Amino acid sequence: MGLQGDQRALLQLLCERGQSYEDIAGLLGGTADEVRERARLALAEIGGADPDADVAMTDFLLGQADPIGRADAIRHLQSDRDALDLARRIQTSLAVIAPDARQPNLPEPRGKRRKAALPDSSSAPAPTTARPADPGAAAAGKRRQALVGGLVAVGLLLVVGILALAGVFSGGDSGSEASSTANASTTAEDDITTVQLRPVADSGVAGEAVFGLVSDQQLYVDVDVQGLDPELDSSESYLVWLMVGDTAGYPIDRLEPDENGSFSGRLAVPSPIAVAVGNQAKSVRISSTPINRLQADIKQATKQKIPILPFSGDELASGEIPLVKGRQSGK
């Protein structure tokens, strides 16, 4: 069952326009408690579970909580992984429903595993030696194939309903665009913009992402990144994200670094994604993300027909898309 029009409008008023429960009750009639209950039911619909099952999360996620309520919600999210996952799912959906909303930052769970430090980029790489076959390598390969297949499935899903979901495009034939990539290597290419990717904290990961078009139709990104760990655990994968906000985006593809910790290659952005997400994208992010976590988010996104996922994993590098600033200043 999808979100109803009045529920969507209510969430937009609360998130994007800064209206309080009391403000909306004064406009629509009824009481503030009745407005809050409608908002809670709407969040339960898009998240798949009651956000207030253990603590008043509705107020926190919609920016309606007082300082005590915010502190209670943050403590609960830090200690309850399921509640944190639910909050991330809700924020992902809200980013589509109300893209201009300023959502609260979600805390990291307590006891989060620390990422191993990357090698010093100033030192020469150690010589590689033959290693015995890893019995888990085949399983890891299958998991990564499933990851890529899941991303493609989300992209294909968008062909049917994403234009209406985005709410900013009408007309056109996205299906014909989606099949226009066969001759990408032999058709004209135009660079759109370059995003400088700078390290986050002390990750040591940096590079650039150059966006372009093939024949004015197929969006691609040339990624050149250094400082990755070539010995990344097989349960995780490096991803390139097209972010629509601070908490949600679309993982374009995974990166497989060479023995020196570098990656250089071209990634195609599925046409439905380019149409639905590209217009709202604000930044590019590189992450190290647990594969099983991403697969669960993909499954949820497919179920809810949402084109973006909650950002997950460790943020290693990021950069703002220059065209976003130009587009906003030109309005």
C-alpha cells in the first residue's frame, strides 16, 4: 500500500516548510495530537514499522522534538540497531517526499567497529606474493555479484514509476534512453562537470569524478581514486554514491582497487537514475560499505519503489557537485 496524497502533503508541510503540529491543526482543524498521529502513521507506512514503538521517534525525525525528546531519541538510536535502521529507512523516503527538508543527523551505533587504518601513501607498496586459495573468496564473489545485480534491479524498477515519484519531470520516453548505451564507445562524449573528491578525516582517499554524456543521452562518470586499501575485507565493498542529501543517495557501482590501492575507470549511471536522482544530486561520496547491509537496503528500496538508499558504511572521500551551486544561484 503506497503513501496517500494527504499523508505526503502532511509530511512535506512538517519537513520542508517547518510547520508545527499546532500550525497544521489550526489550518486543517482538529488537534495537534491528531495531526501527530497522522504523521506517525505516515512514517510507519514508509518505514515499514511503528517509529514510536519504544520511544517518540516521530517527533525527532520530523523536527518536532524538544531538547529532552531529541536526547532520548539519540540515546535510543545509539543502543538499538533495529531502531536506527528504521530511522534510516524513513529518512531515505523523506528525502524523496521532501527533498529540501533539513533532516536531523542520525547517531552512529555504540560499539561500532573501527575501520583498519590505510597504509601510508608515501611508502612504496609491499611486493605481492602468491597466497593460497581463500575458501571464502568464491562466496565473496557471489555476494558482490548479487550486490551489482541488486543495484541493476533497482534501476530497472525505476523505469515504470520513478518519473512520477521524482515529481519534477513529465513526458519523454525514458525506456528508449535506457537502451541507448550499446554504442557508448563510438559515439560523441561531452564532459559536464568535475567533482574533486577530498579525504574525510584521515582516510587518505582522494581523487576526482568527471561526469559526462554520451550522445547527449547516457550519463557516465569517470572515477579516478587513490588511497584505497587493496586488502579490504571480503564482506565489504568500495562504492561510489550519488548523494541527494547528507543521509541518502544512489550507489552507482563498486570500485575494485589495484594492488597500489588505486581505481580508474568509467561507470555508467542508469538512465532512470540519471533522470530521477541526477537532478537532485548534491555531492559524490566514496564509502566502504558492508555488502549484507547494502543488500538489505536494496531489498527495502525495491519493495517501496524508492530510487535512493540510506547511506551506509564508512565515508572515505566526498566532494560537492559544482553544478548544484550554479543551478541554485541561478534561481
